[in-house]
Amino acid sequence: MDVAEAAVPSPVTAPAEQRVPTVIADDVHIIYKVMAGGSKGTAATAFSRLIKRQQRPTVREVHAVRGVTFTAYKGDAIGLIGRNGSGKSTLLRAVAGLLPPASGSVYTNGQPSLLGVNAAMMNDLSGDRNIVLGCLAMGMSPAEIEQKYDEIVDFADIGEFIDLPMRTYSSGMGARLRFAIASAKTHDILLVDEALATGDANFRVKSEQKIKDLRDEAGTVFLVSHSLETVIDTCNRAIWLDKGTIKMDGEAKEVVDAYLAETTKKR
């Protein structure tokens, strides 16, 4: 995509015609198929059903995302908010290319990188080795890794544990290291799924500032979080999902205030 560089205050405040789209979701529907009223379909459970003359569990479709349409731009930090089961994480995975839509399309101008609390790490390897492998997986060169290494270790704040296997880490330590690795590189599109939730207050402050820095470097950040304060502090925009559909899309505080007003009213 050829876009002329314009002298504007920031990617977020530029006129609409000068902003660069990074993600376009066009009438996206995502449908899961799950077993209803039974356990997973393993060989053991199938054999057990034969012995007991039980019928095979029925397959049920779950329409997790329903006709979602939006455009994200360079410089956007977008908070995805909504109740549990509203489709936030599912939509994030669709943007990452991990879940193909049943219908509709997701277009990306750049490489999406998904960071979640369960992001893959090698549990038997040390934090040190995971930093190197994680950075290599993101396409960083050995020279870039060496340059960023101390910054990653300091940001993760795991001290002497850096030389111990990841399986010895607490969930908070693992989350800090994952975020530190992922944020060491400026991403075209960074997708953060509740990775801030397991950190302590000091780490949340640091990670929120890091997201702002990534946004200012003209990348695009999507943040799934149940912390509405974090969304307001970190994001310039929010999308409120309700039962798989977009209920509101706009300025972060405005959307959060509307969401709070409705959830308070329903109590």
C-alpha cells in the first residue's frame, strides 16, 4: 500500500484520508463446533460409549462473532471490552489469523503478533534461552537481540531467575517475561490478550506505558482487558462487544462510560 508521508501531529490525530489502515474486518462471523452433553471425542470415550450403548454426543455450533466490521489505523491502541463470552479473545485470534472466519474477511496491512497469558514458552529452558528464541521467532537478528537483551531482562524484573528454567517461574513472572519479549520489537500489529492481568501494580504501570510507546511508534495495538481503567489510560479507542456483535466503537473513555452505565443499570 503506497501512502504519502504527511506532516501531521500524530497518526491518531491525522485527518481520516491521511491515516493508514492496518486492519479491516469486513462482516466477520466466527462459528465454533463443540460437543454438547459429552466429553471429548477420544478413542477411549468412543469405546466407552460402545460398551454402554450410548449415542454419540451431538455437535453444537456456537456463533461467537456475528457480523463484526471495523477499520483500525496506524497509531491506534484499541481496547476490546465486554462481558465474558462476548467474543473479545475470539476476535483477537481472528485478526491474528489463527481462526478463519466462517464468512466475511479480515485484511491486515502488516504482520499481526498475538501476545496472551498462555503464549508459548519452553518450560524446560531458562528465561535467558527463551528471550533469545522468542526474539529470533519475531524476526530479530542476533545483533538486535544483544542490543535489546538487558532492556528485556530489566523490564521483566525476574532477577536471578533469568538463568532458571521457566517451569520454576510463577504465573506473574512468566507473564512479565512474555510481555517484555513481545514488546522489545515495534510490531505492525500487536495483539495483547489479558497479558497485563497477572502482573503486579508496578508492572502494570510499566506495561501500560510500553503500550503507549508502541502506539506512538505508529504501530497498532489491540488490548483485551477486563480492567476498564487500563483501557482508558492506554487506549485512544475502544470497541464494546456484546454477544459477538459490536455495540459501540469510539473514543475509549466514552465507550467505557457507556459500558459501565449499562452494566450498572442491569445489576
